Amino acid sequence: LVFDIFSAMEDVVREGCQFFILDNLFAMDLDGLDGDENARPKAFILALVAFAKKHNVHIVLVAHPRKVVTFLRKEDILGSSALQNAVDDIFIIHRTGNDFSRRASDFFSPAVVSSLMSFGNVIEICKNREFGAIEQLVGVHYDTRSRRFSDSADDDVRYGWEEDVDQQTMGFA
């Protein structure tokens, strides 16, 4: 299956695609790769990095980690520092709530955590190679109707290219 992914990506690159979203790393069948359960995701990620560089494309790899009882950190997702160094960006999306408030205070000041509690979600920039950003938090609201994150709970931007959002979500409520 992994080889099918790269073959399909090659095909769409030839058609001009430059941006990929692969969701979810932990649901992918990586049995075709060498190594054990820990080595296969590493091999896959390194192959994605090589593919992105070879074809000058951007790949977003979503990883839904197992539930953790602590505040989620990048090490919980990628494991070794070699993988963290291989990728250009690492983001974590946290849901705010009691767990976030209690656990984030272990890593960020109580004032910072308190300022983010009015948002439904927080995007943590764990690593950004282009701009050098690390450990920055950005509060965002998630609109279930449009399935978008925004900085304002009242944001209702409609783009000319999209269908009526109410028709898109019918049956998904």
C-alpha cells in the first residue's frame, strides 16, 4: 500500500499537484517497509521528506497519536529526534478545556494558558524551519458548519469557489 501512495503521488505531481495531505500516519499500512513497528513509520517519514525534496512539493502528514495522560508534546508523535530534525514543520492542535488548562501550565505560564481558554482550540507551533518559530501558541475557533479554523468566533467568510456550506453539510450534522 505504501508503494501505491508514492505511485499515486508521482502521477498527480506530473499533473501539477504541489500540495498533499496524508491523514493518518497511524492508520496507514506500512507492512511493506522494512523494520519493526517503530522503524516503519520512521522509514515512511524519511521517504516522504525525500519525495517532497525531489519533487519540490509540500506534504502535510497528520498523525493522530494515542491518548496520553500528559500534555501532548512533539516527542509523543514522532519519537526520535532524528525524525524531528528531518521535517520542516511540526504543529499540534490542542482542544481547550480543563485538561488543557491543567496540563499546559506545566510548559507555559498560567497567564498564557488563561489567555487561550476563550478559544476552542490552540495550535502549537512546535517547529517551523522557515521562520524559526518554536513553542508558540495560537488560539483559534473551529466552525463546525464550514469546518474551518479562524481567529474569530464570528468569522463567516464565504468564498466564491465553494458551494453553499449549508448544502455541503446536510446529512453530516
